[in-house]
Amino acid sequence: MNYSIALVPGDGIGPDVVAQAVDVLDAVADKYGHVFNYVELEAGGCAIDATGEPLPAETLEAAKQCDAVLLGAVGGPKWETLPGHLRPERALLGLRAGLGVYANLRPAALLPQLREACPIKDEVLRASNPKGEASFDLLIVRELTGGLYFGERGRSPDGSSAFDTETYSRSEIERVLRVGYRSAAVRRKKLCVVDKANVLESSRLWREVAAEVAKDYPDIETTYMYVDNCAMQLVRAPGQFDVIVTSNLFGDILSDEASVLTGSIGMLASASLGDSPEEEPKAGSSGGAKASGKRVTMGLYEPIHGSAPDIAGQDIANPLATILSAAMLLRYSFGLETEARAIESAVTATLDAGYRTRDIASRNGSAGAVNAAAGSTGAVGTANAAR
Amino acid sequence: MNYSIALVPGDGIGPDVVAQAVDVLDAVADKYGHVFNYVELEAGGCAIDATGEPLPAETLEAAKQCDAVLLGAVGGPKWETLPGHLRPERALLGLRAGLGVYANLRPAALLPQLREACPIKDEVLRASNPKGEASFDLLIVRELTGGLYFGERGRSPDGSSAFDTETYSRSEIERVLRVGYRSAAVRRKKLCVVDKANVLESSRLWREVAAEVAKDYPDIETTYMYVDNCAMQLVRAPGQFDVIVTSNLFGDILSDEASVLTGSIGMLASASLGDSPEEEPKAGSSGGAKASGKRVTMGLYEPIHGSAPDIAGQDIANPLATILSAAMLLRYSFGLETEARAIESAVTATLDAGYRTRDIASRNGSAGAVNAAAGSTGAVGTANAAR
Ligand SMILES: [Mg+2]
Ligand SMILES: [Mg+2]
């Protein structure tokens, strides 16, 4: 099948890691008989330098024409003194809004090879892991375009008080829950809704909608947890979780907490998804099946790490978070589960072979070598063959 | 000096642990020449059974006449089916509101004796500890009566959406910050304001007020951190924190996260404070200096653990969280810093001597013995003499 992928390398190490992910995608294309057409676009600081705007209209327009977007990182000290609307980070907000993505997927898995980097004791991890292993593998699905971060806000007329509003509609809650259920269906079939329903009205609406949506996924176990308890449980028993679905604010806090539990932020991928063609299109939503008839889900994929301009261009940045983001792209936008797992297995094989960038250890400091190991047709093929 | 202390034992293990804290307070009174007059009051499930109400008016009235309140725990399965306004937990909300307390102090310290219970690896703890020790000692000051938990909330007329409002006034922010600064002054003189000022208007007001209030405490270092980052930093480098001051919602999440880092919820005390007589009284605030002329700060002190009815009355509940709450009572309500430290040292000495209730280890299963060691005049005296 032919797919078009927008590449938005961005700033700092962004171009380094995106280039390496493209090598891996090319290896996948070769092995599995796909054609990936890349459209390279500018956004972030480099776009400010070139056009005066963090997200030029042409970038957004071209990205929307593609099947999915792979982004490196944006920003850096060079642009930090610019006014808010001209910051590189605005490009991210603009891309999310423009692409109609509303569900942010943040996997946090502790790979056995990187167990030493995890701040949690092995015996604590083992106690909650269903297989008794010192690892965990959870996915936080964070609502991305609603809630307290996008509600009405302001000051009282005399300036003596300030307010922000958490608002959620049934449709906003339903669509992100469905992303969570679809994710759980290809994982361990457990979904935990995290809220503060003992206090918040919006949380009570989340529970009402979840109770309805859950009926459509009878083979997935739905549970509920308060956010303060979840902040505890992530530390004391992370192995209990499969998929967590939660609001924008709670997801922001919990996904960052979960990421540090892995000890390896340089390894962590993310996806931001819009509507899926498998679902009935809903009023007011965008995305869905393309005119071409292909069943793709628009998504924006990026590593959670920043642009790290101090190490840009030196072949030392860890490419694995971006390579794993490319795997998510194949899984969630194109439905290519086998190909996604081939990349993930290749990453595992690369770590098993001892390759490390310096952020996760020190045996082979070359990101290129790590990438070569993960991305070579052989590695992807071998890893896949072993499955 | 004469002080009156309201005792609200409550339900389950509440009476067990409050009785043991009273033994320790009596030992302190003997040694330091104070008189503590106790007024025992009913609240929670036992009050429902006796009067039909979780917080009888006489309980609140009598508590307000005292200098401070020590509470055990309320609630239990027996009362869980009652309607919301008749639940034992309403007694807590009613006491907080009635006593005018607005700052919830949650210490989270990892005692070296309980290091094994901590889920975090020793080397991670050492890396952020100023002395290189595998421990941490932080205090979260949570705003308790404002923010998202008390703002306007509701549904849209058609029921399709729900909202909650985070609102903070300058005076609400200022008074809780001042509690934080006063706490930091008798600790390591570091205060971190945690918010989401890159997004929320209420958080920006917090920062404005903090910048003003900080000027009154020039010897205390003030820093700012976003809540999502703080959720990470608590796990990866808890030793960097002294006092954290934050909103009701963020404090709820972060204090629970911090508590699990200690690995010993049975050890954790809390205080809820109102205005201090050291501060100018502010419009609309309650509390402050009593008519007697004594300089006391009204406070509600309680362990963070629950009522654990399954182990009530068996002399196995860990009394140390309540004993440490009594130490906080002496420090924050009566300004008896030496006496508070004597109790804390006695608790340390008790653990050093190997006494444990079964929730934190297993060498001596008797809460009475733990208490006897902590509370005997000798232990308090010895611990104090050693300082
Ligand atoms: Mg974040
Ligand atoms: Mg809580």
C-alpha cells in the first residue's frame, strides 16, 4: 500500500532523530512491500527563522493532506525570548488543532534491558506484575483538546481573583474513551478511567459516559480510580495498569509521572490521534477515512523528549523514542500491527545486543549505530521472523 | 502553660491511636511542665449512631472552644450506605470549615529505619539528598478550602456537558503561602510553589502573589515548578524539596504521591491550620489569638490513614502517625518546638530500638509496646536530652 507521511523534523536533535526513524521506516517498506512517500515540512524555530511564523499555513495544509505526521522536536533557547504567539511550541498546538487530534497516547513501558535506569525497586515492580517480572507496560490516553487547559479563564473585574474552567461534553469524553478502548483491545484488555468523581461534576460525567461506552467493549475490563490514588498506585504497583484514560490535566500529570518511572525519557514515544474510520463519524469531528478510500487515522507522532540543541548534529541523540513513535504511527494510523511490532522487536533486539546511546548507558555512543542496528532490514526482519 | 485539646477519636482504630497519643502528650506535659486539658468529643460514625449526625453541633462548638483538635479516624463499612450528607466523612469537612482551617500540612519523610519500605532505590534517593543520604524530608502545604474542589460546578441545561471551576482569590493564596513560609522558616528554608502557570490563569495569580509574599521572607529561597514536572521530580529526586505550597487539587495528588514514597502510610501525620496570631488578622478570616491572651493557632491534627475497622481494638494499629500528629499539634498550634522535636526524637528512638507494628515490619506486634517506648517519660526525656 502507498502512504504519505509528513516529516516535521523541527529544531535541535529533531532532524537527527527523524532521519534515523526514516531509515527504519524504509527498512519496513522494503520488507513488507509498502511505499512511504515523505513530505518534509518546516515548523518550530526553523520555521520562525525562515518565514517569521512557527507554523506556516503551507505546513499545516500540506500536513493535512498526508496520512500521518512524524515530528522530531521544536524549540530552543534561540527563540525563548519571543512573545508567546511566536514561540516554537505554538507549532505543536497549531498542528494538534489543525489535524483534529484529541487523544494523546503515552506508552510507558519498562524494558527489562533498561531496568537499572528505573527508580523503583525490582521487588516493588515484581509485586504488581502479573508475571512477577520487574517491569511494567502501561499506556496513558490523555484527552488533549478540552478540560481545564482549554476552558474559559480570566480575572475578576477588580483583579482580586482568577479562575479557570474545566468543561467536558459527552462527545469529547466518548471519543477519547473509544480511542482508549481500541488501544486496550490490542493490548491486555484492561481500561482504567481516572478521575475525581467523588468531588468533580465533570468527573461524574466521565463515569456516566464510560459506563455507556463500556457496553460496546464487553471483552475489556473497565475499572475506575481517583486521580490521587492513581498517583500513588503508579509508584507502588505500576504493573496493575494496562490502559489509563483520563482528562487533559490529569493525563498531563500522570503521564509525566509514569514517564519518569521508566527512567529513560529518551525512549518514550507518543501519538496524538483523531477520529478513526472504524468509528461512525461524529458531529463536529474531523479526520476519518481519506477520499482515497484508504482506512487511515490521522495522527501526530513524536518523542516526548525535547530538542536538546546542545547535542544536535553530533550523532549522539537517542533515536529510539522517535523510532518507537514511527512504530506507533504504523499501528494507529495505518493499522499495520505486524510492521509496528517488527520495529518494536528490532528496538528490543538492539538493546539486547548492547547498543546504547549515552543517555541510557554507555557502551556504544553512536546514535547512528543504534539506529543501524534497529533499522537495518536484517534487524527488522530477524526480529519479525523470531515472533 | 495550660492548653485545652479536643480529642475526636472517631471510629475503628481511631480510639486506639488517639489514646496512645494522649499517653505521649501526658509524658510531655510531665516533663515540660504543661497542663493539657482534654475534651473528648464525638464525630463520625459513632456520632451518627449516638445522635443521627456525623458532626453534632455540640461537637463543633466544643472543638472551637479548645486550642487545638486531635482526631483519630472516621468512617467504616457500617455507614457506607448512608446518603452523602450523613456519611462519617462529612464530619471532617464540617470540622475544617467550622474551625476555619485552610492550610493542610502533609509531611512526607523517609526515616532511615524504614528505608526498606520505600519503593524508590537507595541510589536514586542519595543522588538528590543534600547530605547524600538515602532519605528525604519534605512537607506539602495544600490549600484546603478553595480551588476546583469548592468552585461552582454543574451541568449544561441539556445535560450534554459538565463543568467545575477553579477559583482563587489573592487573600486565599496569600494566607496559605504564609503558612508555607512560616513552616519553611523552622525547616530548611526552601519553598517551592507548584502550579501550572504556563496554562492556568489561577496559577499565574499564585505566582504574582508568591512574588509579593516572598519579599517578607528574604531568608527563604522561593522557587517555582509546574505540577507535571513536580510529579516527576518527587519520584526521581525527592531530596530536592523542603516545603511545597500548592493548590487544593494539586496538593491532593502530590501529597498522596509523596506519601507512598515513604512506603509507610501508617507513619504519616497531618495538620490543618487556620490563621496564626503572628500574622495580622485578615478580612474575612477566622481563628487567631484566643481571648485568653495565649498565642495559639487553631489546628486540626490527624493521621492520614483511615479507620481500619478490621484491626480496631486489638492493640496492633500503628500509633506513630497519630503520635507524630500530636507533635505537629505542639509545634504549629502551641509553638512548642522543643516539645515537638522531643516526640519526634522519641519516635526515632523507638524505631531504632526495633519496635515495629506489623504494618511497617515484624518484630514487636504490639502497638501498646511501640507507644510505651515512644511515650514513656523516659524516652521523650532521653531523646530530648540527646539533642
Ligand atoms: Mg506535561
Ligand atoms: Mg487524596
